[in-house]
Amino acid sequence: RQTMAPFGRKATKTTTSAAAPPPEVVIPKKAAAPAVEESPMEAMVAFLTYGKYASVMKPLCIAGRAMHMASANSSLKWDAHSLVTLVTTAYGGGILAPLILGSRPTPIVVDAIVFSCVCALYLFTSTSFPTLYGLAPVKVFGLGLEAMFRVNLIATIVANATAAAPSLVGPVACGCVAGIGGMFLPFTKGWDALKPPLKPPIVRVLLTATFLAVAARPEAYFLPGLSPLARPVATALAVAANAVYDILAYLGTSSLLFATPPPPPPP
């Protein structure tokens, strides 16, 4: 622009330049934390307690429970009565225990339960699948899945019961109901399942629920050494113990069933 100068001086021409942008502030990026590799023990614990494999293992264990209970009941037929019977006997613990804790029964929340029962009922009543399921490798695999389902259900109910009533009797009782609730359904059976002598499944569930309840609050029972035993680790140990017991019991029984009978005594 033209600037008017006083008399006797030349006019000067000044130019205004645009303001320079502020310097860009560069924030240094933090170095990414090195990935922590999962140890084989941690991977095994996550596998046995669903963990990060829940999307696959949980439906598979639900199906394993349905197959196990369907194989144990030879009176099932392809009808509605048998379907309700299978649902209540296989998942009775998931019905009664949540009701005790004021929650919703599992079969009306998890669709995989009813779907698994429908598939198991059809396979065991309308196909030759029982022959395949009776093979030792398939049966052992099914027993492992059933043990995983049972113990993880007991662990979940024991944890919920401990949060609601931090005692020993309450969580153990709820855990036992979760593990063997199907023995009391329908309610016309009453308490016949508890008549002496106690059946091995009941004793096993009682020991499992007691162990998980104590491991949840070891300080309350003067067992501080169990404090590092987190819930997933305790659950994994219980799963392994139950699965090994069930499989060894089956293999021992099957060896007796398929053993060659001794020769008859000489006349």
C-alpha cells in the first residue's frame, strides 16, 4: 500500500505479510509393550475353564452333557415328554441353583441347551449313533466334556453364592444343587437320591463344591496358603480331577464288561 510521507520526503511502499503458522508440535509415540507369551499352564487353565475359548468350548461342553445324559437313559423316545425329561435331568442344576440365588434358570437363557437336547434326543432314539458313542475313544471324549461342563457350572454357582452369602454352607449347598439338581427333578422324586448309601456322583459333587468354596475364601478357613490359588486355577484342578476319575471309572467298568469270562470248572 502507498504511505503518504511528510513534505520533502519520498513516499514509501510497505508490504504486510501473512502471519507465519505456529510450528507443529510432534508428540513422540510410546513404544508398544512387548507381547507376553502365554505359558502352557495358563493355556491349559484357560482351556479347562472356557476362558478365551468360551465361544467354542462352552457350546461343546453343553452338547457333551446332553449326549452323556441321553446315553444313560435308555427309556427316551422321540417325543415332547422325553425332551422335557432330558432337559430337566441334564440341566436340572442350572434350573434349581439360579432360582435359589434369585436368578433366571439357565435353559431359558442359553439356547444351546435346548438345541443340544433336541439333537441328542434325535441321535439316540432315531439313529445308530449310540453304537458310535459306545466306542471307548468317543465315550472318553464325551466324559471329558461332561466333566468340564459340570465343574464349571459348580464353580460359577459357588462364586455367585459366595458373593451373595459369604459363608461355607450356603455356597457348598448351592454348588451341590448345581451339580446334581437333575436327580431331584421332577419333584415327585423327592429326596430319594439322598438315601444312604450316597451315590458316588453325589460324593464327588460335594467334594468339588467344598473345595471351590474354600478356595474362594481361604483366609476365612485359616488356609492362607491357598490365597494364590485363583478361581480359574482351582476350577481347572477340579475339572482335571473329575475328568480323570470319570474316565478311569469308565475304563475300569468297561474292562470288566469286555473281559473274557473264566473257563467253567471241570466237572
